[in-house]
Amino acid sequence: VANAAVYGLSRMSGHAALAQLGRLAARVTYRGTLAQVDRALAARAAELGVSHDQIEELAVPDYGLTEAGRRVEHFGGARAEIAVRGRAVDLTWRTEAGTVVKSAPARVRAEFAGGVKELKADVADIEKMISAQAQRLERLFLARRSWEFDRWAEYYLDHPLVGTLARRLIW
């Protein structure tokens, strides 16, 4: 099933499918499937006429973050806030009154169980992806790459996820 999903994603056009392939590349541990993901990314890079490094830049999902490292989800009157600070990912819940609580209010867990579960999964994915992106940025130092400013700003400085790391570096 996993290989069929990778095959399907590899045949889809657009950045959404590419972002999902990049997400899988960071999460998959089974070697056969990981090899298929790598082949799919290499094929997409060839189709787009870009290098493997450039396809990695295109494949970073934004996880719905609207600002550099911030996402707010509303569940009825309560809300959840995801904040990415460097390599740390925080999930903060606020009640309808705006009070910070440790976990989702009971009413939210009961009425929006699927949404809460999906949000927690996204937080876990962001934690894994931020670690993978930090490693990728560390490798860039050794590669001695250069970018046009607009492209660099789009994929590093202004990217909602990677920007949380890129802004802390001296370029």
C-alpha cells in the first residue's frame, strides 16, 4: 500500500504532491519504500529541470503555518496554537475565555476528536521535519551553494517552517 501511495504521489503534478513526497522522505524508515521515494524525487527533479538540492527546497511542506512558525486552529470557542521556535515545537491550548490550559478542553476532545488527533499528528510531523531541515541546513554549509536572493528568501527566510531555523543563521 505504501509503495502504491508513493507511486500515486510521484505521478501527481504540483507542489502539494511534491511536499508529501518530501514529508515521506523524512518519515519513512523501510528501505524499499524509502528508495522508491528517493527515485520519485529524482524523477520530479529531472522533470522540473532542477537539482536534487533544489527539489528538497521545493518539497518542504508548510503544515498550514501562516507566519514563520505559527499556526492557530479554532475548535468551537477554544483554540490551539502551534509555535515553532528553532527546533522546539509548542502546542498551546486556550479555553473560550482565553485561559491557557495544558491540554485540549474536554468539550473540544469530545466534539472535535478527529481534529484534535490530526493536530497532534501535525505537531509530531513538524517536530520530525524541523529536525530533518536543521540537518539539511547544516549540510548546505559544506555544499557552498549560492542562490539568487529572491529564491533564497522564498525557500529559506520567508518559508513558514524553514524560516524559523534560517533566521537564526548567519548567511
